[in-house]
Amino acid sequence: MAPYDIIFAGGGTAACIIAGRLAAADPTLKILILEAGKHTKDVKTHQQPGRYFANLVGGGDSFTYHDTVPSKALGNRPYLLPSAKAMGGGSSVNFMIYTRASPSDYDDWRDLGNPGWGAEDLTPLSNKAESYEDTAAANHGTSGPIKVSTVEHTGIRIGTQFLDVATARDPERGTTDDTNSLTVDAINKYGRWNRYMSPQTGHRSDVAHHYIYNQLDQNKNLEVRAHCRVKRVIIEGDKAVGVEYISHAPGDPNADVVVSAFGSLIVVAGGAFGSPAILERSGIGAPALLKSLDIPEVVALPGVGENYNDHNRLLNAYHTSDDEVTMDKIFRGLDSDIKPFEDQFLAQGKGMMAHNGVDAGIKIRPNAKDLESLGPAFADRWANFFANNPDKPGVCAIRGLRGHVLRGPSDVDGAACRILRRKSQCRPGQLLRGGILHGQFLSRDRSSSPLTCRSNTPRRPDGRTLSRPTRTPRWRSSPVSSTPTTTWPCSGGRTSGPAKSPGAWTGTAASSPRTTRSLRRTAPRCACGR
């Protein structure tokens, strides 16, 4: 008899929810979760929302970074693709931005020949997981373990100012009380953006704490092993009977020793990057690739690791006035700066530490004038994919304070890892949906090392769409408040007065193809929202 009833190869969002629900339904099931990353239970950087930026700065502590091959569409440069590496997966390290897919996205899955995967089937399951703490609770769950809430009394004004100016300068689009209502009313309208946070404690609301850690003390049949990266599934005949994994816990004298675990059911739950790699190392994949890596073929399945799709991001930076309330002190990470915010958080569950710096946004659909300016290539794609689905946005623009200042385009990612100056900054971001990036995983050796993506190339019309918000938001020429507090950083310097559009870094228009290619990045792969 196998020692475990179920083994999960991966401890991310999906694995935690499935394992947690199974364990709660039948505590006699012997369940093992193998997670490559660390435990997150009661860890400050994972529980106190304001500290989430420290996970990005921490290098490989909470993320696995996958290489890409240089792409012409990105100015002949590569960049790293980060994916969560911690118990709870993306829900433990993401920006806690509450975002849901459009119903037509799920229906696309169903229409491709997957019955049971449409919006009518999946939305109730999504709602079952959440408790939406707001007055506008239509189409949301109200009794699930994952809390969704607003954040009040932080002193940050940029989000409110953004909504005031955006609606005044762009009345065509208007506002909505719920940007994630799963209705057409949520699309192409400005609104507040909710977060995966508990309104009672202010804590991040993640799946590890609400599905797994809350059961471990009582259920001894539920076991989690952190710092254990699954190498392959053990297959005997046509049956998966176990897994091989490598323990690499810090200070473990048995690090890098391959260990085997056996179970009646093996669930590969390594995420978009981890699962294909595990399958291929197990002999399930394209025959040519398996042969090149000297991996015995078990199942010829050429689609494994192919057709990688992702969304890109572009960050536009604006200076704020010196007296504007931002999250600079928390993001710097100095204990002396953080202590007052942490004390308030521990006492009340409120304040700046119970905040992620993102307050408002819009899921944009282009109007007729926008479509004309974007050119025939995009117009054709729009007509075929978006036009008849009014719930599909073209770009998701999320506005908030990130608290860093850039010296120029090359510092966009650098600002995510270090502080360059003490001045504050407002960093609106755009996320382009609809499968902007395409690639193929390769260089997967026989070990459990990270992957390399051969191509991370945006479609041309998608790239033009991503540059559009940098160039022509109508409201951008207005000051964010009655007393101008924001400026576009030009030539690395600082000017006064209202934000200008278009801006420039070093004399080059921010919307130029060259600059857009240099600024374009992929967003971290973080499940359960962003």
C-alpha cells in the first residue's frame, strides 16, 4: 500500500485549495504537499501587505527566475520571467490586486471543446473561495475563506485624485462601483480596485494560511515539505506511483539528495513553468526534445511546454511633491522607518502597512478614434477577438504609488530592486491582456533547474497597444489635484507644475517604438489575482 493517498507536486495556489478542501472533507486522507519554496506561515513579508515589495527584492528567496532568449521586439534584450516559489504560490507573493477574468474568457475554453469550463461552471467555484467585503457584492462570493476588501485611512490620495481627474477628462468612459463585477458595466469605466486583504486584521489573504496552515495542527494526515523541488514523476507501466524530489533546505546536510515518495494519486501542480518541466523530466513531452536530453519517452505529447502565453506590463513614472504620502519608507525596508507603521498594523490592522499602494484603475476598450490610430493590424485582431465580446478589455491600467524614482528607461526594473533617490513617485502601470507574449520552453535538462524560454515576443499590434497609454491618455495633461503635485521625469531631472503628456526621458518621446521596447516587461506570474 502506498504511504500517501495523494501527493501534490507543488504547493501553489491550486494545490493548496485542492489539498485543503480534500483534507477538510476527509481528514483520513494522507496528503503530502511538496513545495520548492519556503514556508510562509506568519512570515512578515508575506502576511503584512505593505512588505510585499521585499519579496521581489529578496531574489531567489520567494521567486524562481527563468531566462529568456533576446528578442528583437524587446530591443534585442532578454529579461527574467519570475514565478512564485513559496508555500501558497502567487497568492503569497503577489501584489494582492483583486482581478477576475472576463466571462467570455472562460467561455472560450469551453468552446474549444472543454465542457464544464465555461463561465457558468467556473464562476460559482471562484465565488466559493472568496468573501467580498463590500456593498457591491453582486456576482461575488460572501462566505469563502479568501477575503477581498478595500483599504481606508492610509493617507494616500493619489488614487482618489486619479479618479477625479480621469472622470473629468474622460467622461465618455465614466465610473463603476465594481471593476470586477463580471458584467459589461465593469469594463471601460474607472473605479476603485479592491485587494486580497482581511478587513478585520489587515493581513494578506492567501491560500496557504486559509486552506493549509489552519489545518496542520489538527490534521496529522496533512503534511507539507518545503524546500523540496520535484524532479520527476515515477511511472511504472502506465501508472504514476510516486515522485522523485530534491531537498534543498538551507542548512540541510542532505541537500541535493534525491528522495522518493510514493502515493496512490499524483497531482502535478507546479504552475505554468513547473508543471511542463516536471512532465518532460518524467518522459512526457515532445519526442525530439526528450531524445535530445536522453530522457526515456513514456508518452509522446508534443504540446507540453509549447505555446506559452503571457501578458506584458509597461510602467509610466511621475514624480510627486515631497509632501505627498507614499509607501517609500516601507519599501526601503529600514527597521527604523517601518516600526511606526508596523506598530499601528499590529495594534489595529490598519494604516500604511495594510496597503499595497494600488488604489484605482480601468479595464480599457478602445473607441473608434483609438482603433483608427492603432492601425489596420490591430483593428483586424480587435474585430476577430474583442469586438463581439464587450466584456473583454484591451488593456488593464492600474494606478498607484510605488515609491521609487527612476533615472531613465533602463531603470524601470532597477527601481523594483533598489532605491535610487529619496523623492517619491507615482507609477501607473498597464497590463495588456489577450496573450501578448508567446514562447516555447527549452534547455530543460534532466535536473530540476529553472527553464529557459526561447521566444518572449509580443505580436506587433499588441506592442502598439501597450505603447498607446504612454502616448495619449487625454486626462494626463491635467494636474492630479488642484495643487499640482506630479511631474513627468524629463532627462533624469525634476520640473514643477502639472504632469505633461507626452513625456520624455532623454529627449526621446516615451511612446516611441524604441523606448516602448526598452520599457516593456512581463508581469510576475502570480495566481489568485496579481
